[in-house]
Amino acid sequence: MFLPRDAEQAVLAQLGATPRIEHVPLRSAHGRVLAEDAHTDIDQPPFDRVAMDGIALRSSAYAAGGRRFRVAHTQGAGSEPRPLAADGDCIEIMTGAALPDGADAVIPVERLALEAGYATVAEDLAVSAGLNIHRRGLDQAAGTRVLQRGTRLRAPELAILAAAGFARVPVGRRPRLAVVSTGDELVDPGTVPLPWQVRRSNVYGILAALSARGHHDTVDRHLPDDLPLLTARLGELLAAHDVVILSGGVSAGRFDYVPAALEANGVVKVFHKVAQRPGRPLWFGRGPAGQLVFGLPGNPVSTLTCLVRYVLPALAAYEGAAPAAPALVALDGRIQAPAGLAFFMPVDLVAGAGGPRAVPHPTHGSGDFSSLARTAGFVEVGPGQTAEHGTPVPIYHW
């Protein structure tokens, strides 16, 4: 039986190394994964850029004792620069403007007085060439790689791409997703369940977690415990989607038909069962056209735990995201994993000296999804290991 790290690697091994690329407008690229290295087509900044509102002058004129300068003209950002002609002149200039020829320093407006067309500069300044000037190419020279393939694009990265000239961005294509809940006992949330029924809840947790990661256009289906019908409907979903995520029907019960229905559709099992608690019955396979198929256990805590531990990293890798190890957090408590099984414990995060600390929040079993409210995620402890108070443990956020 696989351990969690083995299961994770087995899933990622089915993805291949090359992301599926599409080009999207820059405005639509937030949250996407850059599919190719990005290089700037111009120097950054593209000219000697003024970094303060004030006056541009020759530092040699100040060094020679000049303190009062005639304002030759005013230059704003975006204006074509006119040269500074004489030592006794200056140019009133704004942040972001291009430095005029003949000037090599900028005195900030806070250190001078402007009156009647003249600027009087303070006596105690250290003025040298380059003062308050952001030199051309200081940040990046033309042709420099500014972002690496596999980078998740946030606000800073989008600004970098814009400055580098990208109107459209090569990104990894997001997979077409289908989420399927199975079971005759399930009814929709707006329905009053009969005494032998439960409301369909797992799928809403799955959809919320997917949406939080940018997967908004996800198909949602509920299928009964009927092998011929389940086989037919899963065949249709496999034909139209890249990833199918199922909840329920993968344990050892008489009506757990999901593995048989998948096998009938040409899905090859990669593994079934992982040495972990909760979520041991996890099933994973690969479809005939390379589809990824996850059979999550039906108990709610198991469903969300397996989704976060295995499915979400696989979806990120599908888009081409660079692998990222989970963050470590100090344990505020003690956790004992059972022999032979990795243990996933829900935790609250609280402020502590040196950073956040994870407080164990035990449930009453894998069906006790109510206990997950207000938890931040779960931590992982290896099979048979004991994590004592203060131990750094990996955390997986919901």
C-alpha cells in the first residue's frame, strides 16, 4: 500500500513534463501559470528616470557654490525632455520624467524654494551625479528573463509582464473538470431528507476549494448506485473532461461500483488505498485519453483531505506550476500517528512567539465535517510517529 508521498508522486508521474499552452489577454492572466520564460523587450527603466519631484541640475554647478538657479522650463512625466543649457539653470521636473541631457542630479522639492522663476537650494546637501535618478537598465536590461516558466501570476508578476510588453500571455491550460458525487442516499441541500437519507454536501466543499484556486467552470453531477447507469454517465464525462473527481463508491461495499464502472470505460487503476487516516480508500487512475480520475472516499473529512493533499497539487502541476513543498508550522500540542498509517489532523492556527502555531482540532471521525469549521487546514504526521509540542509539521490549507 502506498504512503502519501508515494501516492503523490504516482499522481504527478501521470502528468508529463510539458504544460498545455494557451495565450490569454494580460487582463485575464491573474492566477494563471506562466507556460514559457518571459523576457523584457526593453531596458527597465527604459531611460534615466527621475525619482523625485524637484529640479534637475548639474551637480558640478552645486559643487562650485551655486545655490540659486533659474528655472528654464518645467517637464512632466511623459514629456519629451529638452536639454539643460547652462550651469546657472535648472529644470523643474516631476517623478517619472526622463532626465534631460545636461543634467545629472535631482534636488527634491522639499529641499528647495521656488519663487519668481528661480529655485533656491538648501546649503547642506550632498549633491553628486546620479542623485535621485533611477538609471536606465538598472532593474533589467533588454532581453533579460524577468519571470520563469511555472510562475503563478499575481499582481506583481502581471505588472512585470505589462512593463515587458506582454499584451497576451502564454499560460498553462486549465483542465476541464467534472465533479461527481455518487450514492442513492444523497439528496440536494434544498430537500428535506427522509430518515435514511443525507444531504449532498461533499460536492460543495470540493467546488469551493476548486473555485478558490481559479477553477470556476466545473461540471457537477450526482449519479446513483446503478452500475450500468454509472458506467454510461462516467463514459460521457470522461469523453468531455480532462480530470474527473468522484466522491464516494470506492470502498469495499457491495454497492461501491465506481472502480468497476471506471474499468469498463478503459480507466487503468494506478493505485487504490493509501496508508493514511483519514482517506485510506483513495482511488486513482488514468483514462484512455490521459484523463486523470480521482475516486475520493465518501466521508466528508476524507473527501476534503484527499482533495487538498492530492488533487489540488495535481491540478497545479497540470497547469505547469513549479512544485512547491508545503509550509511548515510549529505544533501547539501533541499528535500520535497510528502504526503503519500517516495521520492527517485538522488544526487551528493561532499567533505565537516566532510565528503561527498549529493547534490540533480532532474530529469525531471522518464523517464529522462540522468539526472542520474555523480550522485552517490539516497537518501531516508520518506513520507511527509522534509529533511533540513545538515540532515543525507540514500544513495543507483548505
